Amino acid sequence: MHNAYATLDNPTWHALNTLQRHLGERDALSGRYLPDVAPFASVIEPSPEAFDALHDLIPHDGQVAIQTLAPLPAMRNLVASEIGTLMQMVAPGAPLAYDDTDLQPLGMADIPDMLQLTASARPGPFGPRTIEMGRYLGVRDNGRLIAMAGERMRLDGFTEISAVCVDEAYRGRQLAGRMMNALRRDILSRGATPFLHVLSSNVSAIALYERLGFERRQGFFLSGLRRAV
């Protein structure tokens, strides 16, 4: 991918310093989302000074997740744990036609159902205030939330699709693809490019995203960080 995608090499940093600055805390070298929004943190560059600054943003009993292009260096006062590797994918083109008749916008009143679905389907981190990061869509069956997807990191020119999950009993019905295509359409209409992150080990999800028109862009290391002292 060309240089127009350069900010996606450090998306958390650029999101926290542009469109989502109100959802986190930061200084000149590091930043993190508020814990009930998302667990992600970032540094402007992987320097000892930046990781020292990030140390001060992590609660004594807390942990953050950080994605980096290279393995983390040795750090003076942070302990790292390996979570896995991520594949970042982008979808610059328009989605194919799809049926959106049963897709419903989700709001604050839906948070308990969203937390229940994500707890069972486990699409990745989802907290009480994650919905504040962007637009969310869902599908209900007799009032029960059975599928959802939404927007997570937003930075100038890019919006991440995340929390894509379907109740186990309803999988195989193309619900995930239809929700993602609806989100893609809206993101593109706002002049942004949709992107997403998926664990590199999740080959079935990567295959689905490629069928939907997403292209592999960049691999990342995903690590947990906590205070050493």
C-alpha cells in the first residue's frame, strides 16, 4: 500500500490525537483510550522515553494492549506479554449489493444486550463505553440481539470496523457480511476508507473479509503491557 495509508502503521496514536481525543488520555509521547472505552494504547515511537510516559498512564493494577510493527524493545518499567499477531486489512472499494432490511442502529439502550452478545461471541474487547467510538448496527430475532458490528478506531481518512459477531446459533446466514457492507457504505460516504484488524491465526475470518473485498495491508505484533513497579 502507498504512503496515503502511512497513519495506519500507528492507528491508535493517530485516532487518539485526532477524531477520538475525547475518548482517551495522552501526553506528547504516549496515549491510551479510557479503560471503559477500549484497552488500546500507543506511543509516538518505540523509544525508552515514550514507554516511560506510557507507564504513567497505566493504573498500578491495570494493563493495556499495544500493536507495533516490530517486537517490543526491552523496557525499564513495563512488562510485556505476547498476545499474538494481527493482520490489518483495508477495503478502498465499494461493497457489493446486499440486503439491509433487518439491520438496526444500536444505541445506548442496547448496551446491556451488546455486552451480553460480545461476552459469548468474543469478537474482541468491548466495554461499557465502546459504543461511543462510532456507529453500531445489529440484528434482532424476536427482540434478542443475535448479531452486531460497528466502528472502533477513527482517524483522519480511516474508520475501523470491529466487534463483528454473530450468535453461534445464527452463523452461516451471511449476517456478518451484510453488516460489514452496510458499515463500509456509510464509511465510504463520509470520505473515509474502512479498515479492520484480525488475529493472523483466524484464517476463516480473513478468508471472509477477502471475499467481501478487504485487502491485506500490514502485519502487527499485539502485546499486553503492565507496570513492572
